[in-house]
Amino acid sequence: MASLSPTPRQQFFDAAGVPLVGGKIYTYAGGTTTPITTYTTQASDVNNTNPIILDGRGQANIWLLPSVSYKYIVTDANDVTQYTVDNILVPIDNLSFSSPPPMGDIAPNTGAFTTLSATGNVTFTGAGATQLQVGSTSDRPTPVIGMIRYNSLLAAFEGYGSTGWAAIGGGAGATGGGTNQLVLQNDQTVTASYTISANKNAMSTGPLTWGAPFSGTGSIAGTMLTIDSVSVGALAVGAVIVGSTITAGTTITALGTGIGGIGTYTVSVSQSAGATTITAPIIITVPTGARWVII
């Protein structure tokens, strides 16, 4: 089956239909004012000038990369704008799959993403570094097991597991020279509840002091907790909340509009609890068979 031939060369006209002899085509990344490269050949090995200068017939060779969005600003030879066309895309063809275009609009093999998902194994190579997200405790996202980030408030790396957010690492080596791992540090102020794993022993160095527990007012409808006011402290995922009409063991499982203070949260037990004083004491839970020693 045959197909209609595409236009072999691009030709541009003014409002009167006269070819734009000496006209100019300014090319930008779609939706932006960032200049972007086009090409004179299908092999994309020779760049057009930017702007592209039209010949004596108002024509030019303009080759574009598939899956990349472009914007044209078309002017006459004196830079008087004739018209603008945004979000120009060429169809994806078989060449797009046999030799995919570089990632990114301008610099080859680079790109910026708001959300990037990958399935299977991900491998990083080279002698550089992988930069994790950085933010305070209140910036934590809705948690998913396996998340890791750097907590700028706590000045520590942290990860989210089955027991909530917890510090990652904490060891310090080479104290006194050599490669001996001698030092394990712990904070002196406890600011969040924690449950020691079953059949595990834990040890902390004192003195330890407890930070201010949360206290405020709110209500629960179903699994949504609404905090109306805060007296002290902040809520976090994993916190066990207590109130006169609240079911024992109710735990915050996700953030809503609240990030520690006034707002909404998801809780683990569906219930109906009218406006009441709500506290979230800091609790260290030691299961049967586990031990916690403070020295």
C-alpha cells in the first residue's frame, strides 16, 4: 500500500500568500522561550541556524526529532512577526524505535521529570553520585514502604518501612585511625514513637529526654481525622492518637492536607469521634521477647 508523499521542503508565505524570501524561523522547545535545534538532514548531523533563514523561494530544509515538541515564530526578513505555531510534533515512525531520540529537548541524554517510574532493576554507572530528595519532617510525602530521603530537620538519611519512618545508618568509622568501626551514635531527645522489632534486642546511650508530645483538638469521621487546633507538638505517620472518644490503638497511616498540624489525616481504625482533645504521646514499644537497654 502506498502513502502520500510528505512535503520534501518546507515553504513559508506572508499574509498575502507571497513566499517569505529571506524570512526567518525562530525555533524553541514547545511551550517555552528556550531555543532548540533543528536539522538540515534526516540523519540530524547538521544543525540549522537559529533562526533559520529562508531562501529565494521562502523554503528551507527543516528536520525534527520525533517525540520532541517545538515552537516556531515566523518573521519576515526584517523580523516582523508573521505568526507563531506552538507544540509542533512529527509522528513517531519505525526509525524512532530502532534509534530512539536523545532524552531531553536540548542537551542529549539529559532530561528533567516531575515523576519517573521504572520497573525491574535500575543501574547507575560512573564516578558521580545519586542525589536524593531533601526536606524537613513536615515535607515527608505520603509514605510507601521502600522510600528513602534526607531529612534536613534531623540532619540524617531516613527510610520508610513496616514500622514507619526510621533513620538509615548512623555508624561512624575510623575513630583512632585505621578502618575500625567503633562508634554508633543515637540522639538524646526522643521525638517520635518507635517499636522495637520482635525478638530483637536494642541499646541506647543515655541520658534520654522526651520531646513535646502532640496535643490539640479534632474529630474523626470514618478513617479521616480532622485537626482543628494545635497546642503543642506535631503529628506524623505512625503516631498513635489518644482521646476520650477515640478507639484505642488508632494510628495515623497517611497525611492528608495536614503536615503535622491543622488539617486532615488518614487513621487506621474507622470510627466516629466528635470534637475532643487529642494527644499523641511518644511511646517506645518493646514486644514480648525483645529487650531495650539504656546505658
